[in-house]
Amino acid sequence: MKYDLKSSSHSVYNLNYHLILVVKYRREVFTNKKLIDELKKRTRNIAKNYDVKITSQEVDKDHMHILFSSKPTTNLTKFINALKTGTSKAIRHRFDIEDKLWDNVFWSDSYCLITTGEVTLDQLKKYVENQGEPK
């Protein structure tokens, strides 16, 4: 198996994630290109503060997908909370969207965070299971 590994002083890693953030009650907020551009810009800036590398990000009318990589030391919960808070405040401040939101709440309380890999789970399982077999 070949991985695109990164390293730090005490670890070798490759951590990639898929984050999905949903607007509260699936309100269709992402219909304005300037708003979407601002959201993406804010997301990249917040990610830099947490040493997170955004690989890709896109929105649909009521949710956002972000692919990113991080270090093992990254506190993902803090990063996601900062991302939701920072983008929500900036968007609500700069754009007139109160009529689209429910009770002026931007993001849903929950989120979906999925780990991604360079191989499938089945491939990895076979690799691990074959480690103890004589060659």
C-alpha cells in the first residue's frame, strides 16, 4: 500500500475528512454568488488558523461540503465550532438574509464529519488480515 504521508516530529499521518454543514431547517440561503464567495473565503481563513488545509468546498442551496486535511493534533471540534460561528456571524452581518433564516439561526446544531482514505475499508481490512500470514 502506498500513502501520501505527511510527518511531524513524532508522527506520520494522512488525515482527510469530509465535513457537511447544513443550514438550520434546510433554509435555502446559498443562492447569492457574493454570499457563497464570502463563505468560502471565510472558511479558508478560519482553516488557516487551525492549520487545516481545505482541499475542496462547494455549496448547494441549503448545505456546504468541505474536504480538508489536518494534523493529528488538530482539535476538530474546536475547528468546526469556530468555522460555524465565524461564518455565521460574517454572513449574517454582511448579507440581508434574516428573512431566509429561522429565528436568525444560520447553521444547524449538528454536522456530519466523515473520514476519508486512499483505500477502501475492504482493501485495508484485507491488508491488515494478511499481515500475520507467512510469506
